[in-house]
Amino acid sequence: MNFAAMPVSVSEKDYAVPGNNPLADTLDQRIEQLVRPYIQKGNTAGLVLAVIDHGKIRRYSYGTTDKNKNELPDLNKTIFEIGSVTKTFTSLFPAVLVGSGHLWGLTSNVN
């Protein structure tokens, strides 16, 4: 029997393996577009970013922990210096209020 000549029909949905693509959706792609050039220009050694998307925390890690080291930031352990305390707290308080349900309508049009 010659297997090379046997017709085979396989449905992709029956044998699809879940992808492991870190840029699987538009949010991941958008963050990559914004952050990657910033890191490549040397503006910072590394960056860890977290986004709450529909109740799910999404974490992103870029660059290194130090310009002189080739060590990737650990999302759970790496400590970064806060460059601007005012901006940090200004963004933290609305995030806490949104999370607790006390602030909403941030996507409403102001017109």
C-alpha cells in the first residue's frame, strides 16, 4: 500500500492545539507596539506592566532588570524604583475606586 497516494481529510477544529502566542489578541499587540520601541530606544532598562481587562489581570514584562545585566524582570519579584510618586498615586486611586464599584463611566463620551 502506498500511503503517499492515500487522500486524507482532517478538520482543523478537531485537531486544533491551543496557541501559545503571547501576542494573541489586539490588546497584547497594542501594548507590544507601544512598549517595544520605548525599550529599544534605551529609555529604560526594563518595564513591567499590568492591565485589568474585563476583570482579568494581564501582566507584561519587557527589557532587563539592569542595563548592565541580561536578567529578565520577574513579574512577581522584581522591584522597580518609582520615578514619580505623584503620578503613581494619581493613577492608583481611580483604579481602586473602579475596582470597588465607586467610580464608573470612564468610557463615556464627554460631549
